[in-house]
Amino acid sequence: MSDVRSVAIGFWVGVGSRDEAPGEAGASHFLEHLLFKGTPTRSAQGIAQAVEAVGGEMNAFTAKDHTAFYLRLLADDLSLGLDVLCDIMWDPAFRVDEVEAERQVILEEILMQRDEPEDLVHEMLAAALWPGHALGRDPLGDQATVMSMSVTEISAFHRRFYRPGTTVFAAAGLVDHDALVAEVEARFARSGRAAGGSRPERRPPDGEPTPLVVRRRKTEQAHLAWGLPAMSRADPDRHAATLLAHALGGGTASRLFQEVRERRGLAYSVYADRSGYDDAGVLVIYAGTAPNRAAETYKVVTDEILRLADGIDAQELAVARGNIVGSLALGLEDSGARMHRIGRSQLLHGHIPTVDEVAASLASVTLDDLRRVGARLLERPRTLAVVGPFRTEQVAGWVA
């Protein structure tokens, strides 16, 4: 990106919460925190000061099937950025006192999320969709395993999975590809880390979803989340499912936004989104509404979900397709967004599609495809999760 002054760099590790054994649930998220706590030659404060002194931004996140660590700074400071990022990835210190301090931070993060009803309802929905499977666990982990995980276990998880064979290094901005490859290779050689490594084997979910879960809580709003089993990451129908999800609740022109918020005033926040994994997928719909309007909101949203079997019309398809492609193209003007896109695409798909390729894939979806895929989405039973001042039998009355 010769017209920018910045560079964004990131390590994308193909291991997430779904790859953890039950006793190590939360290990990936623990590492997300701990790698920033220091190396044998850098303290956590020293890392933060080095990055902030040049106006840089550093962060990380943990997902169900990958973990990412990234840094954005001026291109003139790329060497510093590589030193810091490679150092924390390949030579974390795992000092006992810092691990214990960060353990408490993570426990607070778990409690904070559970205090947020919208986060909680999504956590409940995942557990109900994939009972007994790691996809149903929250990437933060749970309090019991976070409390019990030892430094030795965390370090072993890092050595096992944080290897070249599991990782993509991505960069975007004012950077020379060949020079950057040489810089990363040199730093890896100096690190003494073992080469090789392979992605973990994954077991597809095979349990039956729980149709209804309710958490009674005295909240100002009722929080409703629907889950429809959907297409996996490689399913040929994934593009049609993405377009349907967008038309249903992906923007202000979507059916849910117009019907639930604009026409009826039932919710401030209402949306739909599709997620795909190697061997599973889900279409999630969310709405937050006043408790005394929750039953009405349930019916209105459910009616819109059922309308998916009829597909969408040509105007809705044009809007959804144009919005997805336009948003993608606009995002590529930012070095951070472009680094995220190429890192995630290379890690999860094995290639980086161009905007034109994405547009062509979406353009190939017909109205007949959308009707067929809409019916396919409704073939399996839906799951509903609710957080609010209700008993389970009250919500069951809406569903009946």
C-alpha cells in the first residue's frame, strides 16, 4: 500500500477455544493475555512503552478456531514492531507472579461478560446449539479451569500449538514483501523455536441442540437470541446464506431493522449474522426489547425467520450484494483491516480472494438459490435463548 505511512503486522494462530481439552478450557484466551506480559528481556510495561512511544497500537483476540496478535505502527518503525511482536510470540516469560495477576484479570473479564445480558444470551445460545462440544464453550473459558490451570500447563499448550505449521504471519501497508519475509525468518532463526507443527484435529459437533434456554434475571430489557444451524465454511451454499443473513438483519435496510425497529419500535438493537466453521455453522438473530413487549418481538422476528423459506426479492438481493462488496472494498483502504483480512483468509481458507472474486461469487447466487437455501436453513429445529425477568414456562408459552 504505497500511499500509506503505516504498516500492520499480525500472527494468526490456527488454534482457538474449540481446540482445548475440557481441563484446559480458556487456555487460548489465557495466552492472549499472557504473551503481552513480558519476555525474558522485556517487561509488560516496557512492551507497552516501546509501542506507545512511536504511536503504535497493539492488541489481540481469541475466537473459537483461531487466535490473533497484531500491531499497527508507522512504517519507519517496522523493525521495532517486528522485534516486539516476534519476541512475545516466540519467547514469552510466563513469570509466575504475572500469570497469577493476569489470572485475576481474566476472572474479572468473565464476570464482566456475565453481567452483560447481551453477551450472556449469546454464550447461552452457543452452549445450547452445540451441547457437550467445545464449539459451545465461550472462548474466555470458565472460572474453574482458569483458576486451576498451572503455568506448566499454559506453557505446554503454547509449545504444542504456537508453531510455524499452525500460524500465518500477515502484513499490509508500506512494506516490501521480500524484505519482510527475510526479517521474520531471521528473527525466527534467532528465537531457537522448533520448526514444524500442525493444526489440531477437530471433532465435528454431533449432539442435538437444546431448543430453549432461559436465564431469569431482573434486567431492564429482555434479550432474545435465535440460532439456526447453518452452512460450514466450505459449504457451496455459504454465499447464499451470507446474502440471506444480510437481507434479514445485516443493515438498516434489512427486514428485521425495518420491521422490528422502524415500523414497530420494538427494539433499538436487532440484527442477524452468519458464522461458519470447518464443520458447522450458525445463523444468529438477536433482539433486545422491553420485557412487556418480548412476546410480541418473539413473534415478529420468528415470522421474519420463517419467511426465509420464500427467499428474498431482486431489490433485497441487490442491496445485500452491493453492501457486502462495497464494505469489503472500503475496508481495504485501511492497512489494519487489510492485514486482518489476509491473515484470516489465508489461515482459515488457504487463499486470499480478491474483491472481484468475492463479487463474482455473490453475483452467481440466484433468487432460486436463495429460496432453496432459505428452506434448507429451516429444515432443522431452531434454538432460542432468553435472558430477562421470565420463567422458562412463560417463554415456552410464546413458542407453543
